[in-house]
Amino acid sequence: QVQLVESGGGLVQPGGSLNLACSASGNIFIVYTMAWYRQSPGQEREVVASAADRSNINYADFVKGRFTMSRDGANHRIYLQMNSLNPEEPAVYSCFADILQPGSAGRGHYWGQGPQVTVPS
């Protein structure tokens, strides 16, 4: 069994900062891509940033220069430092991981529970 556990999120004023963390644990052989997604009410889920490994990190255009993702490969953790948050981007921010389990369990996609980020206008 694999679990993704997130922490962080909450209420922040416009222009403020928040930091999210996500840790994968359980029966893990290899962790491939890890990523952050977000979904606002009435909107489709969209990728915020993704990391194939510690150095190959890609960002959505709408967060470039404001958000920084980092990955601790040895511990299967990712972080998202969010700066300059604006009232248009409160959402549920979810952690994603592409994980290969040992043996016959195979490879699958896993999601965290998604902390809420609120930015009042």
C-alpha cells in the first residue's frame, strides 16, 4: 500500500506565502514523477509543477517566478514554496506520484488528500 501525506496550506493574505509538503510512504520500489496539481471550484484540475527527479522540474506558466518546487528523492518528498499568492488562485493543492511497487503490485498513480489554500480578496 502507498500513501501520500501532505501538510501545509491554510489562509494567506494576497501577496503572502505558503509552503506545502508531501511525503510518499509505504511499499515503494521506485518513485518516478512527483507533481503538484491544483483545482479551484468549478475548474478542472491543472498541474502547477512537476519533478521527474531532483533537478528536472517544470512549472506552469502562471506560477513561474513565484512558486518553487523541490524534491528530496531519498525520502520521497516534495515541497512547494508559494510566493505572491493572489486572490484568483485559492484551490485544493494535491500531491501526485507515479510509483512502482515491488513484486506484482506494479506501477500506479497516487494522490494526496489535497490541502486547501485560501487567499481572500
